[in-house]
Amino acid sequence: MLFVSTSSPTLSHPIEWRLDLQPWTLPQVKALLHQATHPIMLTPKIKEEALLQKLVDLHPPYLDLDYDLRPQFIYNLLQNYPKTKFVLSYHGDKNIETVYATMKRYPAHHYKIAKKVATSIEALHLLLFAKKNPDLTVIPIGDKASFARILSPILGGELHYTYEIEKTAEGQLPLQELTEIYDFSNLTTTTAIYGLIGYPIDHSIGHMYHNRWLQEEKIPAVYVKIPVKAEELQTFMSLANEIGIQGLSVTTPLKEKILPFIDDLDNYSREIGAANTLFLKNGRRIGTNTDGIGAFNALKKRRKAVGAKVIVIGKGAAARAIAYEGEKRGAKVTLIKRGEKVMEPYDILINATPQDSPIFSEEIQKNTLVMDLNYKVKETTLLQEALKKGCTLSYGEEMFYHQAEEQKKWWLALSN
């Protein structure tokens, strides 16, 4: 059940009315319940039994009830108001196993625990606990937990919260995003999970590209962004098996660190010493790298690699992948460190560092082809300076889409 935290009467989804966030009167509540064309869940967040009793006497379709009210009062409501579906809820930092055990003493329609988390690992642990208890929805709250809200229905969660106008909890996603990007209403326990791991990942547009083709090809899967730091990788990989993740994109700083967790690594990734794509099949993790292929596929419509002199700025995973692929395609590739001067002539210059402008303007050679892998900003300082010198430009977003296309092809091939 998807609850929208707003009072908009235009939505077909059930609506949660947070009575604690705005002034209200009993006649107003009664009028809304009478006029509503969709189910309403009242969430009063009050302890006063007399006032709660008056709300329940209005027979709302759903009512969110704090689990720590007086036990006999809760029992009386559950027994005497069969037309109302009571959701027994807890918001706080107590141990969820203890809270859930207490909740189960009451025969409520459903149970809900909302808990603040600081990491994606904590969010995954909460999801797994809910998966083991189908009558419980656990809602991780926090800026690292948005992905968990998307995955909740796949792991058996029944209650899901979104908003149309203003969010009511950290990590909550707007209804438009859930609908248009994630096709949220069609996520079920049989939906496959793909995702991006790394840190930071807020800037990534992978969720937009991958969810689009999954929906276009009618593949029952969803792609989410999961913030994972290097020190969290080992724990995450063990949890990935329990969650049932099928495919992963891997970004900074995990491309090299992911290698020990891969069972079958192709020669391409082994030569580079980094992987940016994983597929989990038959209990094994298979890895490859699409960065270099993506970069040169983006460049080939402007210039062939054969015989080209290529300067790649950077010594990281992406730089090595590009250099390896360039050599395979017949280019002469030189890797230089960030801050190192560009001395020799070149045909193609590629910035494979996270820095906006890694070289001085005077080092940009006229009428060459210049690529910048950064796509947070389309017109980076490097590309702006290159344009002034008559260079042909290749944007980071182009490289991203080409490498993502290779990930798509690889996942599809392995899933068949």
C-alpha cells in the first residue's frame, strides 16, 4: 500500500493525513473522510486517549497507532473497531527486534517501525529484518536510505510513503520520481535488483538510464543508487547476497577494491586491475570493465583510434581502462599524472580525473579532440578552454551513456 503524505484530492493512492503537522478539528476530519474518493490513513501522533477515541469513532479506513500507548486501550480499539485497519507503529532508536516482539502482542492489521540510519549498511539490515517478518514494514530514515524505500516492496514491505508537495521524513522520495523513474507501483517480490555502489554517488545519472531501458524492454527489474564507502564494502557484499542483488555498477572508490570479491574476473578487468560492472549468477560474482570501451565508443564518431596519439590525464581505474582500450584499438596512449605538464603533441586529450581543470590553458593544443569524463557540469573549464582553441569536444555524459550501454548488453547476455 502506497501512502502519500499530502492532502491532495487528485491522487488515486491512499492518503496519509498527518494530523500532527497541521491544525485540525473533528468536524474537519469527519468531512474529509466522508468526501474522500480514496482511502485515508489518519496519523494523529497523540497520546490523549479521549481524543484518539473520538477519531476512531469516525471509522477511518486506516489509523496509525503508537505502539507504546496503554495496552488495554490498544486492545479495546483493535477488538471493537473491525472496520478500521490499525497500523501499530514505532518511531525511534530502540532495538527493532525488541520493539517488534512487543508489537506482536497486539493483533493489528500491520506493524511499522521507522528508524533513523546513518549508513546504507544499517538500512540494508533493517530491510532484511522486515523480509523475515512479512507483517512488518521497516522504514529506514536518513539521506543514505532513499534506495531502501525503493527496494522495500521487493523485500515484502507493505506500507510505503511518498509525497507530492513536501516531504515529511529524510530520505523520502517524491511521488513523481517513484512513478516516472522507478515504476514503483509495479515492483514486487519477484523484481530483480540492480544498482550502483560507490561514494559519493549523488551526481550519478545511472538510475535514469538503466531504469529507462529496463522498462522499455519490459524487464521486471529496478536500478537504485546505494552509497557504499570503501570500509563498508566487505559487509555490503555479504548483504548483497541476502538482499538478492543481481547486477552492480561500481564507481569510485571501489573499482579496485571490489576485485577480491569477484569469483570470475575477465581478462580485460584483470589487465586493468579494476572492475566497474558485476553480475551475480548461480552464487558466483562475475566482473568486467566497460569504462574504456565507453570512452572510445563515444570518441569514434569524431575520430578513429587507429594511429591516434592519445594523452590520458590520470592514473586511476578509469584512466587505465581507457589506455588499455586505446592500445587495443591501435592508438598510441600516454598516461600522465594530474598536474604533470603535457609536452608531446597529441590528437586526443582525455581528462580521466575528478578535477575540473587538470592542465593549464596554454597546454591545450589547437584543433585536437578533447574529452572530459566529468559530467556533473557539461561545459567543464577544460572543455571551455579547448573550445576557444578550435578543438572538437566530447562530453563526459556521452562516455557515461556508452559505458552504460555496454553494461546493459553484458547483463542481458549473462541473464539469458
